[in-house]
Amino acid sequence: MLRRCLLAELVDPEARSPFMGLVKSEWQAEASPTWFSCCGGTGQQETAVGIKLCPLAARVTRLQAVLDRYQRRWGVGHKQFLYTVLDRVALQKLAAINSGAQVGGRVLTSKDSTTPGPLWSLAVAAAWRFNRNVHFVTMCDDRQDSLLPIPHLPNTVVLVENYLPVWHPDTMLDCETIVNYCYNTETPLWFDFVQTKDPATPTAVNATLASLRRRVARLRQRSPLPYFSAGGRAKLQAMQMV
């Protein structure tokens, strides 16, 4: 008799673990044979008419790609940040996107650039629990990630962590390019604007320099939204991201 597949249970918006249904290991994605008792974690069941396959293996492959990228980005010393429970609003957003009730994600602002941000556990959940292709973009001085995903790749979600100053014209041009693409293709999008800390600077020697430094400090504390064009903000609102 064909046993009920448990993949559908992964989209439960009340379950906040990004890794539910997996064998807990260091960096290897593996479906739990206990949790997936329907197929023993193999993604296939033997029936009277032959072998029935499900997308379990494809999900594991998508998740492994996220874990590999995370390890390249942060190394092996930060894996604990992946195992935190998912933000409830983010999980509800993913569930709404999965059901077709919503398109966009959220615009976040993180205050710590020295540790992995919330988009990484979100990437795990998107790939594994919601069967999404994850296009992860890190915008910083020493990375040249492709801004846009592979064209026509189905079920894609775009996650962007930005470490560059939001008032810089080139930064906002790149952000607007991503927004335009996601708006026009109805691709779910998350932004995380990470506020980097300034290195210690000596006391200003005159009032003009001190005023300039205060102005820069205020700019760094502002919401990133005012730096988008009016059209960009309208698209973010239409996607229910703000």
C-alpha cells in the first residue's frame, strides 16, 4: 500500500525549525529516515505497479547548495546561526508565497556585520521546506555576485544581503535592478541592509570635520527605503515588502 508522503508537512507555518525532517549533521544535507517513514528518507516507494518517486532528493540537493555557499562565506565556525528558529513573520511570508497569496518578502536592517544574518536560515527554509531555488546575493567590496538569477529558473527566491553604503548611487542602482527584475517576474525577494561599524577615528580637529562625521553617522542610521526611487518604493509596496 502506498504510504502518505510527508513532504507536505514541511510547509507548516507553525513549525519554526528550518531543518525539520533532516538528519542533524555538520554540513551534509540528509533526509531523516525516521521522519520520512513513508520512504525511509530515500524519496521513493515501491508500489504494486513499480517505483513511485517524489521531489525529496531534489530538495536535499537545493539545500546542500545553500549549505555549501554558507560554509564558503562564513567557514565552519558559525554553523550555530543556521540552527536558530525562524522568524515567525518570515515563515508566514514563505507560507503565503508558497500558497500564491503573496509575492514579496521583506526589507530588513541588521546591525551586526561580523556574524551571519537572518537571510541564511531563511535560505535553508526556502530551499528545503518550501522547495525553492535560492539565488543568494552578497553585496560588498570584495564580492562580485551575479545580481539576477538564471532566467526562467522556476520557483526562485532572491535573497540579498547588502554591506555597501545605501547612499552610494551605484549601490542603489544595483538594488533597483534587483527590485525591477523581481517585480516584473513576480519573484519573491528579501533585502537585508547590514549596518557596518565604522573603525575608531580620532577626535575631529575642527567643527567642520566634526559636523561631517555626525552627518555620516546619521546617514548610516537611516532606513534604506528613502534611498530608493519613488518607482522603486512603489514596487516594494506593491510586492508587500514594506
